[in-house]
Amino acid sequence: MAHDPEYRRILSRMGFYDYQSRLIYRHEGQEGGWDSHTANCRRFIMSAVERLRPATVTVLGSGWLLELPAAEILDYADRLYLVDIVHPPDLVRQAAAHPEITLVEQDVTGGLISEVYYKMKGHSLFRKRRNLSDITIPDYDPGFDPGLVISLNILTQMESLLVDFIRKRSSASEDELNIFRRTVQSNHLRFLSRHTSLLISDTEEVFTGSDGDTETVRTLLVPLPSGSVHEEWTWDFDLKGNDNFTRKSIMNVSALILGENGKD
């Protein structure tokens, strides 16, 4: 399920390859600052897998497998689908030696990347689109039985590059952009609700300036369901201040299981 060359050009123009590269450099640049978060993700995932014992596991947003204990999951599951818009070349090479792992390159927004690209194509800083009224936000369908679905730190990230792309090419207001973001997030939660799912997502980012003042920015714009299991922790996201120079930040993270035995 690899993308064709034209679609890869679209992903490149919209910054998806650069984003993937920056992610691993950001992780390394924090010099272990992400360790507690990745450990919490791995612990929560394995607790759920041991509890649910699924035959098939599908991970949405597998990325570099920083937070995913893939080998340990396969001690319980027969099949592991790793789904992302693009996969790191190192992961592609490693997965080739494991027939029980299937790499799937899919847009987990259901095709919104193409929708945004073609609707915004031809617009620029000097010829901006007026609004987002004719952008359709589709539903996601993987095209196979996903078994246990793990949404791994993507709920608030799926729309981020799309919003950046839209901002440069439209005059859409922040209210319009927030409606767009909420719809993307709601669609993802609706998909998860149709399966037994495990969700790990940041909910807000807390910035601390050099003067000690703090600012909290909501990254999750829709309410989370309660879940049969719900944990929370903090993620030392940017304690080096690499992203904002004068400000450091942490993320507040929620992790929950949805749909277990009919529970939310």
C-alpha cells in the first residue's frame, strides 16, 4: 500500500517528510527528556494488550516506534499493522524481516490531505482563498479488520500541517480553523469508538517563560470519552526550549481504553 509518485510529491510540498525527520531530531535533542513519556506509553499499551489479548493490533501513527513496544505486542498478537502517512526508511527495512508486521501507508484522516491540497492549490499569500466552506472532511476506513486499534499521539497532530498549509493560502479566521480542527478530532474519536481502541493523546501544552510565567494552550478541542481505563501523565516535551527559544513546555497527556465490552 505504497503511495504513487504524485501523492508523494503532494506530501513533500505539504511538509510531511520534513515533519517526520524533525520528530526524531526533536526526540534526540531533548537528551532523554521524553523517556518518561515513552515509558508510560509502552507500559500502558502493554497493560492493555495483556488485558485484551487481541489477535490483531493496528497502530495509527506508528512513526519511529519510539512509544510502541512492537516486539512485545507480537508476543500476544498474530498480526501487527503499522499505519502512518509515510514510514521511516529504517522501519521499512526492519519490518521486511518480520512477516507478521504489515506496513500500511494511509492518510488516517480519510483523504483530507488530498482534499486540502487540491482545494488550496493555486492560492498563495497574494491570492488567498476566502474561506473553508467547500472543504469536505471525510471519514477514515482502513479497508481491513483492524482488531485492537491504537491511536498513538496523533489525535491533535493530524490537522497541524494541514492548518499550516491552509493559513498560508486562505483568509480563514481562527474560528473557522478551530471548527476544522474540532471536526478532524471528532471524526477520529468517532472511528475509534467503533472499535476496541486504545487512545494516547496530549490534551494541552503548558509553556513556561524565562520569567516563570506560564501559559496553557489547549491542543485537544473536543471532549474525551470516559473510557474503561483512564490514566494521565505529563510529557517533558521541550524542556530545552528548542522550539520557542525563550519558553520551555510540557504536555499533559491522557491515555484510555475505548469500547472494551461495550464500554466507552
